[in-house]
Amino acid sequence: MVQVEKEVIKYMITTDPASLEAIESLKTIITDINTGSVQANLLQLIQILGQYLTSEDEFVRTKATGLLSKTLNECQHEAINNKAVSVLVDFYSDRLSDKACVHSLLEGLVGLTSYTQFTGINAVTLSKKLFESTEVHQYPHGTRYLVYQIFGQLINRHAAALKSINNEFIYGFTKILDGEKDPRNLLEAFNIVKAIVDNFDISAHIEDIFEVTFCYFPITFKPPPDDPYGITAEDLKLSLRSCLASSPHFAKFALPLILEKLSSTSGSAKKDSMETLATCAPVYGATALLPNIKEIFNYLKLEVFHAADASLEDAAISAIHSVVGALNTGITNSNDESNEKAILPLIEECVTNLKDPDMKDYKQTGRIIEAIASASDPACQLVVDMIAPLVLKQYRETNMASLQKSNMDIINELLEACKDLYGSTDGKEVDTDFTSPLIQYKDRFLGIFQSSLMASNEYNLLRLSAIRGLTLLVLSRDYLKPNEVGIVVQSLNTILLDEEDIELCNAALNAIHTASLIHSQYILDLTLPSLINRLPDSSALTSPSKYLPLLYAFKVLSPVSTIYKNSLFLLMDKFKAVCLKDNEYPYALSIIQTIADIVKYRPVDINFKEINTIVLPLFSFIIQSSLNESTPQLILNENILSVICLITFSISAELNSSEQKEFVDKTFKLFMHGEMSVLDIASRVPFKPTHISSSQEQKKSFQLFSAVICSLRKDVVLPLSNTEDYLNELVTLALTTDNHIQMVSTARMIGSIINKWKDNTALNEYVTYTRLVLEDSISKSSSNSEHAVEIYLWIIKSLVLRGNALGYEMTNKVIDWCGTDILGTLIPEGFNILMGDDDIALNKESHATISILYKQRFFNYCLPKLVNGFHGSQNTLFLAVRSHYLIALSYLLKNVPKTILLNELSEVMQSIGSSIPLNLPSLLLADSPSGPIT
């Protein structure tokens, strides 16, 4: 312990406990205390500190106490036995009268109360000492916070023991809380009050507890701009509300005051009061609410009809629902009849409003009806008996579509309430002993909704309300029979397929989607076949305005697991048929893009192997088309192939490692060795997409293989004997091919393989050699130099993403080339590859090795070099050379997160601003995808 004594002395002679020297000494002391016998070491520390702990100098005494407290908080708690903890608690408790040391003492007690061996007896002793010796109010808010922390831990861990001083504890804590204003302390205090109510007998202190808490209601708090704790007014409101709703005993004190606040002119106070009433009502119960029920409902309905904003109306509706529910559940000494009488005037007023010839207040009335009906079974029965016959009669007797809609909306509010109360078919758990009182009106509701929906000359808003009603019927538990659900789906299909109004079609589609989540079989049997039959096999028989909505419907419905597979099968068959019969690509492209979207957002719980059913059949179709120029070539359209690559990538990337290994082995045989037998293709024409003499169609198909390679996980081993040899083969292919798509796809593959290469030494050796070959080709502007640039850029990107220094070295070369006229704008435009996000290669979905904040580091590395290069080229005779830096900067800025850009914005804008007279199309192109840089 000699070392500890030295560190204690070093700590004590520092002038500031927060100084670096003091912190280092404290760390050393704590480390030494936790080495060996913690309890013995702690005892020796106390002995070493003895003279400081009893010093007459307040500064020395406080500092020593703080050192011991920090050590107690950081030492191994479980190593201190019960006796030692008791001694420490008594030592600290007895010193609480030392005002200079109180903060440090409380810090130590926070630690001690969390010790395993801190007992209930210790809790009682400490509580009494805190009540007796500490005038909490006279200390700063930070010190008071420690007191609340201690009491919080005492109740959480030792409530049973503290019940032995029940009255003393409650009285003492209410005295401490009285007058507290600090928001952080109030959050802690409100939690403690809730714990006291839950764990103690508060019968003798109800009014005391209520007074020290309700005095804060309603809370008005605006956090300061520099608030380090992030406490909001809502945090405080919710915490206080939890206290007020913690016991029914508070009702007689709280309700009159809440009612008083309901009449406040302050919108915030009024809203807080309604939300508090909604929270407290179920706890306070019918007995407390009934004497004030008329006044409560008067305030709330007034707010519904005359709210200053929507949030106040919502709060009033929520409060009505809660109060009505409380009248039939929870604490009550009243009978059901009196409870029914309590809500009857409110329902009768709703009836009066609905009988109004213009029904001008029907929306607010409908909300009140739903709030009442969804609160309890007795309330729902009463509402349905009084409202349903009325609105059905009024609907039948009026010829005005607007009034029919108003009555139908009320029916929908009743259905919504019953769905919430009695359960929905989407799985909400309810008491199944009750049955919806609306079951008796099912046939009439279904008939009204069906007839209104199918009448094409009807008011559109009425038809939209009918769609909502049909949706609610489908969602209501045990309401429609299976064949009735089928009838509803068929009606919705008719609107979806034949209606020209977009809003109606979208509403019908959303309703069908809702039905698909519960009754998917009807979608499989009725909707999907109808949709696919409307899609012809040739674009000559349709138009985008016809087929795009149908494809969109497939996309909306397909995320449902049971529908996903069937949608893909139907669309795949349609896609093949269109490719065989059509001559124009947009229609086929739209179909394959829909398939891509469906695959991208496929259900997470799907167990369906798209490789065998989607990807490989597409591969087979593409390859057979590439082998026979006499067959339809539409599937070989560049835009269509690009989307199929995305589908391949998306599906392959989701496979596990073993599945990917099986897939890549198969595609390797196909594309690298021409083994068409893996797809059961029999052809006299060889498939050799990597041969220079192969057709352009075969070469274009190579991008499919690239998508597979780029999607692989890092632990999937390619069927190679040597990675370097294969990379050389790919580099040669990319340099010599006469097909641009194949060149770009191969460059992507090279980058992906390098990025995921596990052998860092071999990687560095290979890149060091290969970059020299590529740089020589680029510098000499040889015939394949453009291809060399593409490969060079993808290698840089692969290295930068994994944080390899070679990537930055190669970037320097690219920046140097920007200052020359080599290959024109091709070099600076390469920054779009370096900083941009590719859909297939070197992204998160492709399982690439990506270092944290790589874009920020790369941006910060390149920006000053490009800006300096631009300024250094001011005197050049070639304006195009100056523009190279600006083009590179534009792509850099376009792809960097805007938050990173802010610090450098001023200097960058000066550089870009001077480029305006140049009016270069390439510069404008670099800037255009993300809009002007502002």
C-alpha cells in the first residue's frame, strides 16, 4: 500500500480534483484497491486518509471525502462484507451534519446503497439520518439530486424494510420534496412518489403526498438551450401524471382541481388536464367520477366541437373514451343502471345532432360515438341500440348523396368502435365472451356498402366511405362468413380493374391489401388472376396508363408471404411471353422492374428459393437468346438486363454462405467454362462470353455473373486455384473486350474481389504490381486506356472502403491526371465511381468490407488537393484542364453527406462559382442528379 499512500499524497496536494494529475492518481488508487483483498485495501486507504478526513480545513476534509467516495463507487462491491458496509454507512451517516462535506458524502452513499451487502437495516438507518441531519433544501440542485438517487435505490431494493418506518419515511420524503423546482430532480422525485404509493401504506398521508405533487400541475417547462440532460416538458408531464394516477385515494382531491383546469384559457394546460383525466379515470373509478360526470362530459364535448386545434380535440375524445370505460370497470360502488344513466345524456345529444337536417356536426358527433362505444360492452350496446337504427333509417330516407355519406360515416364509426372493442381479424386479443351488437345489422350494412360502391354514378366520397366500410367488415372478428369475404373482395376487384378514378382505385387496392393480410386465399383465387389477365402479351394491345396501375397492384399486394410466390410466378410467365412476342422494350421493362421491386421488399418470413425459380430461369432465357440470333432478342435489351442484374444481386446477397457457394460454383462453370449443362441447355453454339470472338449478346450477359460475384459474403471461397491469376485474367478481359457493359461489369468484379480479399499481404503485392501496368497504359493514352481507367478506379474504391493506404496513393495519381488533358473528362468523372454508391458492387448489401466514416475521410483527403489543383491551374492555357478539377469537385460534393460538407462550403463555393462562365456540359451533368449545390 506504499504506492497508494504516495498517490493519496499526490492527489491531496493538487489544487483541483478535476485536474489531470488528480484524475491519474485516482485511477491508480482504484486499480490498487481492486487488486488483491479489496476490503483490506479499502480499510488501509481509510487509515491513510484518516488525518485528511478529520482535518479542520474544510477544503482538505471535503477533498479527502470525495476521494474515498469515488473509490467506493468504483471498487468491487461484492468483495465488501456486510459488517464493513454497515461500518461505512454509519461513518458516512454520522458525518452528514458536516455541511462542507455533504455533497461528497452523498456521492459515497449513492455507491454504498447499491452494494450487494447493503441491508434493509442499513436502509432504515440511513433514511432516518437523512431526515434528521440533512436540510436538503439549502443545498444546490446537484446535491439534492444525489439525495433523490439514494431514496430511489432505497425503495427499489429495500421497500419491505422501510415499511417498518412507514409514516416516518413518507412524512420525511414529502418534506424533502416540498418546494423542489429542478426538472431533473422532479423526474426522480415523481418516480419515488409513485414507488411510495405502490409499496407503502399512505392512508394517513394521502393529502400530504397529493399536495406536494399536484402543486406542479399543470407543468409549464421550457428547457434551456444548453440543457445537458435533455429533459422535456412532456417527460415531466408524463411522470407527474403517473403520480396522480397512482392511487384512487387521490380522486377526491384531484378531480375538482382537474375540472378547474379544464376551463383554462391556456391550450397547453387544458390539453394536459384532459390527458391527465384520461390517465386517472380508470384508477379513480366510477364512484369518484359519477358525482362530477355531467360537468366532465360538458367540458369534454365542448372541446370536441369547439377545439382550437386538432390535438385538443383528440385529447378530449381520448378522455371521453377513458371516462366511459371507467364507469363500467375498475373501482365502483354504483350499479350498472346509474352508470348507464350517466352516459345517456351524452348519447342523446349525439342523437339530436344526427337528426339535424344538415348533419353539420356529424364528424365530431361520430368521433364521440366511437369513443363511447369502444369503451365498454354496456356502453357499446347502448350506443348501437340508439344510433344504428337512426342512421340506417336516415340513409334509406334521403336521396342526397352527401347526407347518405354522413350517415354511412357514422356506421363506419360504429364498426370501428366494435372492431376495437370486440376484436379484429388481424390478431388483437379481446374477451371473446362478448359479441358485437352490430352483428344483427350485417346484411343491411353489407348491402348498403355494396350498392353504393358499385353505383358508378354515385358521389365519389360516398363510394370511398363504402370502401372503408367494407374494409371494416372484413377486419371485424367473426363478422363476415368466408363466402361473404369473397364477395367483398370481388367487388373491390371490380373497382380496381374497371374504375377510372385514381382515388377510388387506390382505396380499393388498399382495402384488398388489408384483406390479403387475413384472407389471402381470396386474393390468390380472385385478385391475382384478374390482374394478370388484364396484362396482354404485347405492348401493342395496351398502354402505360393501363398496365402500370396493374403492375403497381402486384407490388402492393406481394409483400404478404402467401401472395409473394404466386405473384412472382405469374409475372415471370407474363414477362417471358412479352419478351417472345413484343418488339418494344418499355412494357417488358416495366414488368421486370416490378419483379425487382417485389423481390427487394419481399417478406422477411418467406421460405422460398428464388434462385431456382426466378434467377436461373432468367439466366437460361438470356443465354439461349444470346446463342441464337434468330430468336427474339428483347430480353437482351440493356435496360432489361440491368434490372435482371439487380434481381440477381438482391436474391443472391440474401443467401447464406453455403447457398451462395453452391450458386457461385454453378455460375462459374456456366460463365467461365461455358458448361451450359448446369442449366440443361443443349446447343451447338458454344457459350463463351469471355472470348474476344464471342457475340456482343454473349458478352452483355456476363454482367449477370458479375452480379453474382459482387453479392458474395466474405467467407465464400471462389472455385479458384489462385486468386492473383484469376484477377489477372479478369484485368486482361476488361482491357481487351470490345463490349462496354462487359468491361464495366468486370471492373466491378475486380474491385469486389480485392475488397473482400482476406490476405492483406498478397493484396498489397498484387495491387502494387497491377497499378503500374494500368498507370502505364493510362499515361501513354493507349487504345485500352479508357478501360484501364475504369479498372483503376474500381481498385481504388475497393481499397479506400477497407481503409487501405494504397487506395489513397492511387487517388493522388488520379488527382494529378486531372491536371492534364489525358482522356479528357473521363478521369475527373471517375470521382463519381469513387464517392458514389453503386447498386451492385461495394455496398453494404454486397457484404463489402467498409471502414467507418470512409466517405468523410476520403472527402477530407481529396478536397484540399482538388481545390489547390484548381487554384494552381489559373494560368493554364487550357480551360478544359481547369474544368477537370471542378468536375471532380462536383462529383465529390454530390456524393458526400451534406453534414460533412458544411465546414468547407464557403471555399468550395468560391471555386465552383468561378466555373460558371465555362458552361461545361460535363460539369453541369456532375451537379444535376442532386440538384444545385447550395
